[in-house]
Amino acid sequence: MTERIEDAIKRYGSRIDDLLREVIPPGQSDCLSEPIWHHLSTGGKRIRPALCLITCEALGGNPEHALPFAVAVEILHNMFLLHDDIEDGDTMRRDQPTVWVKFGLANGINAGDYLLARAYSCVLKCPVSAEKQLKLLDVFTSTCEKTIQGQALDINARGRENFTTDDYMRLVELKTGGYLAFGMVGGAVVAGAAEGVIEKLWSFGKTMGPAFQIRDDMIDLTAGKGRGGAIGSDIKEGKPSFLYAHTCRVATEAQRQRLRRIMLKPREKTTDADVRWVLKLYEKHGALAAAQARADSLVAQAFKTIDELPLQDAGPSRPAKQVFRDIATFMARRTT
Amino acid sequence: MTERIEDAIKRYGSRIDDLLREVIPPGQSDCLSEPIWHHLSTGGKRIRPALCLITCEALGGNPEHALPFAVAVEILHNMFLLHDDIEDGDTMRRDQPTVWVKFGLANGINAGDYLLARAYSCVLKCPVSAEKQLKLLDVFTSTCEKTIQGQALDINARGRENFTTDDYMRLVELKTGGYLAFGMVGGAVVAGAAEGVIEKLWSFGKTMGPAFQIRDDMIDLTAGKGRGGAIGSDIKEGKPSFLYAHTCRVATEAQRQRLRRIMLKPREKTTDADVRWVLKLYEKHGALAAAQARADSLVAQAFKTIDELPLQDAGPSRPAKQVFRDIATFMARRTT
């Protein structure tokens, strides 16, 4: 009897929600609970924290001991969303006004800062040895740093000249690579996994994270990103996508300059005709196909990394490696 | 031969600066180093981190072992300044444009986030036992949380009706109480100080921090806050000061309403006549004298706490308690 990953995520998700409500009680009059729960109530699938617990269990650890770390993972995720919404000037998220729009810029920034401190508080509550706690704190902190370094490159790459696919890969590896894996790594630390296992989990993130991001870039050109189904919002925001990086390299000088001018326009000044022109340029230069090929190759690498996991069967209910294959399949499907 | 506190601060200050440059190397092209060093280069006296090292030494510890924590204290301080400047809409700091003005809002927020992660990285580098490291992380995290909770109250108290001096005290105790003491507490943890000593250091902060803040409120009405010597910038910002809280309680209903209207005006719409009217109202109701009395009483409590420190003479060069009396005297003088 093996449980589907989707079911395990759902099962663990409600445990995470319970602890989340303990760590940041809703309905407090502290000017933090309200903006934070306005954001948390808009949803979220708790995938990253659930993968932390699933990993811990698969490696023979007690997922209860990893639970505070899993909640820290979820809190950090939401902290980044809060601050990113401000940095990107996004006014809506999941059909609700974003926190800074509803509660003001100052409360938006401050609520994000509070989430980060609360996340550390959670990590410090893991009932594991001092050595494991310090390892968890190290995993958490280095991931924070890398993600923020990636965000710094992202912010400043908007409409950048000579933005190459190498630049793009460096950016997304920093911004998404650690971030995708660190919940799983935390679960592995709690389970007392060997260094070799932990290294492979990091490698998994370094390929699957960017694959995820590239496919996210592609979705923007096909189905839109769920903000009312509009296509091309990355173009309006001037976001340095894989498609932009690819096209920068192969376009003519005149095309590149016009592309760049459009990317640099403030969102509200970018016309639908601008977006259509960019989409056509991307198409002409095979940007979507190139993106697809790169994402496929990264996913293949991610699966190879899973195959290389130096694992004995440690899981209580089924072979550990199969769990990780299932996770990889689940993540790969999500990014399609 | 006893060293003056001012000299010890200067001596330790340069050690802190050295490590700061290691932790966040200047001149990197990572879109973080530049905005951060734009801010760090505007100065700062490194008082909080120096007090961490002085405390560690006075309690018989090795200040070298506390150095990474001291740097974390300094980094956190600057992280708060970066984000506060955005939250308050301050465009200038020490005669330089603030980071968000020079590098944009997104870079300002992100650079602050990075500083917080780097600060944790520093704490994790303290060469002390795992137990002490976890204690340091706990001290650091709980201080972060309290300071941000205080900031949340501060942001939302602007122009609030029925803002009492009790509300004010709760706000500044959260915002400044832990923050003033946590460097010293960290130094004490590294030195292996007894729980009783650590408790008294926290108590010291809880009285000296608010005293400092009240006097900061008073300075705004007399000498100005160094932003070109302008008086009354707290009034223009609508900042919930002790003077505002005191006057709210004793003013007539009509005065209170006019006062509140002025506090709620956007900064650029507050006229000089508005500021003069508020100053006169504060004077009429003895706000400055009340503030002075409260600050004096808090400072007296802080000195009493120092006297109660359960200390043997542990310092290598002079009686430890005298060091803390000197620190208290130094802090009290700074706040005058």
C-alpha cells in the first residue's frame, strides 16, 4: 500500500496549517496578525513544507520532529511573497488585494520582517539535538541568502542589455535552486541522513528549481499566470525570463533594441500591441522551443540525481528511492 | 588603569568594522554590496556591538568569541534603519539620500532582507559551544520579534485617538527595550554568565531603552534631529511620541482633535504654523517636564538594576560592576 504524493501533501498540509495558527495566532490586535492572515488566507498548497515531512519520513526520521522546520519553510515562502509583491508592484494576489495595498507599504514590509523572525523561532523549536538544530539553521540561512541574492539579480536584470541565458541560469539557480530543495534537505537533516544524500537533494533543487522557473516563464506566454488569464504579464513587468535571454542573443540589433525599450516601459505604459510584438519575436526566434528543451534537459538531470541518491531502503512503508522518484515526477508534472 | 567606555567603544569599533567588511565585502557586483555599503558608509558609532564585547570581557569571557555576534548586532541595526527609512518615507540620512531613494524601493527592501540573513550567518559563526550558539540565536530571534512588534504598533499608532502614555510605554518597551540590551546579553551568554546576570541585563534594557526613546522625542522639540536642525519632524511625521501621548490625556477635547488632525496630515502638508501650534500646546500642558520626569525615573531604575547585578568580580582588569555602571552612565549621558 503506497500513498500518492498528492495525498501525503494533503495529509501533512493540515498538520502544517495547525502549527502555523499556533505560531502566528490569527485575530490578534498586534497589527501583524491581521495583515499576515489576510495573506495566508488567500491559500497556498503547502507543497514545500509537506515535501520536508515526506522526505524525513522516507529517510526513516520522525516527521513530527521536522514539523517546526516545515512550518518555517512555509513562513519563509510567504515572507518572500509579501516582499516580492511590494518589489514587483503587484496589487492583486489570488483575486485579493496584496498586503501592502490593503494595509499600506510600511505594514507590508514590517509584516514580512516579522515572518522571517518567526520562521527562525520555528526552526529553534525543532525537538532535535543541538547539532541538528544548528545544521537546520545553517540550511535555512544559506537558502535565505541565496534566494535574496537571486532576487537582487532579478530586480536589476529588468530590461538589461546583453542579458544572456547564462546570466539567466545563474539568477534562477540562486533564486529557486536552494529554495526548492531546502525543505527536503531539512527533513533529511532531522532524519539524520548521510552527507551524500543531502548533497544529492541540493543538486536535485539546482536542476528542478530552474526547470520550474523556465516553465513558469513559458506559462506566461500560453495560459497566462492566473491573474485573470492575461498573457504576457512578464513582458509588461519587464521580467528577465528565459525567453527574453534567448531572444536577446539571437535577435537582430534593431529587434533587440525595440525589445529592450518595451521591457523597460513601466507596466501601465506597455500596450497590448507591444506585448503582441514581443510574443511574435519570441516565436520567430524559437524561444519557446529553446525553453522547452532546456527545461526538459534540467528535469532529466533532476531524475538522474534521484537515481544517484546513495540510499538504503530506510522508509517505513516503501522503498525510499521510489518516494523521491514520485516527488520528482510530481514536481516535473507541476512545472509542465 | 581603567579604560574609558568611549575608548573601549572606539577600540572595539574598528574590529567590528573589519569583520563587517569580511561578512559583506564592499565593491561586489551582486546588486547588494553597493546599496548596503552606500548605507554603511554614512557612518554609525558601533555602540551596540562594542557594548556586546565590553560586556563579554567584563564578565570574564573572550571578546573574540563574541565578535561575530557583535557584528550581527550591528547588521541587524542597519537592517532596521534601511527598512525604517522606507516605512517612514525618509529620503535623507546623514546628509545622503537613503538607500531606497538612490537604488529604488525593490533594492531597498531586498538589501534589508539580505542583511537579516547575513546577521544570522554571523551568529552561526560564533566559535562557542552548540548550546551557547543556540542561546545566542534565541536572544537574537526574540529581540528581532519584539522590535518588529514594537514597530508594528508604532506604524499604526500615528495619529491614533486615545493614545495613552501606557500605550506609548508598551510600544517603546517592545521596540527599544530588547534592542538596547541584546548585544550585552549576547556578550554575557558567550562569557557563560549566570541566568541572574542575564535577566538583569534584559531589565536594564527595558528601562534604559524607553528612557533613550523619550529623550529622543524631547530632542526633536529642542535641538532637532540632525536633519538640517529642523525642529518638530516627529510632528510632521505624525510620530506617536511621549509628548503626544501625554498631551492627548490632559488636553481639552477641541485641542485633542486639532492635534490629531495635524498628526494625521501627510508630512509635506504639515505647515510650520501647525508645528508651532503643537509645540505651544505641548508646552502649555507640561509635556516636556513630564517626559523629563519619566525619563529620569527610568534611568534611575536602570542604575538600580545595575546595582542589583549578582556579580562576583570576574573582569580581568577592573571590577565588573564598575564597567556596567560606566556603561549606564554613558548611555544615560547619550540620552540627555
